[in-house]
Amino acid sequence: MTTSLTGALNDRYWQVRQKVLQSLGKLRFRGAVGAIIPFLDDELPSLRKEAAAALGEIADPAARDALVARARDDDPDVRKTVSWALQQIAAR
């Protein structure tokens, strides 16, 4: 199931990718961290925010450096979510 979800991160529709990021976060699937991190650089702020949220839900320390690098995102919602995700990792 989770490999099907990570495969769906390549879907051509951004809405599908957004829902997949949400689902991977809810499942707390640590194996998806490497597939989620590239979305922190997506052109769409909603996908960057959802990637940060998923990484916060998963709370894997392996995502910390990638999140720190995005702490100055142009979008305030993304910055807020990155900050929250870093707090989740620190609390773990």
C-alpha cells in the first residue's frame, strides 16, 4: 500500500500529489521521507507546505536538515509548517 502511495507522488495532477503527501504523513511512513523531501522545493506552496507537514507527522530526524534549509521559504504558511515540523522532530 505505501509503495503504491509513494509511486503516486509522480502523478501528473498536483491535487493527487497533495493528497498522497497528506496520507503518507498520516501513516507516519518513515520509508517515504526520501521521496517527500524533494517536494519542499516544489513550485507550488501548497505542496511545499504539505511536504513539511508530512515530515512533521513522520518526525524522522533524517528530514531535519532539509527542513532547516527551507526555514526561510517565501510563503508564510510554508515557513510556519516547517517550524512546526522541526518542533515535532525535536520532541521525538
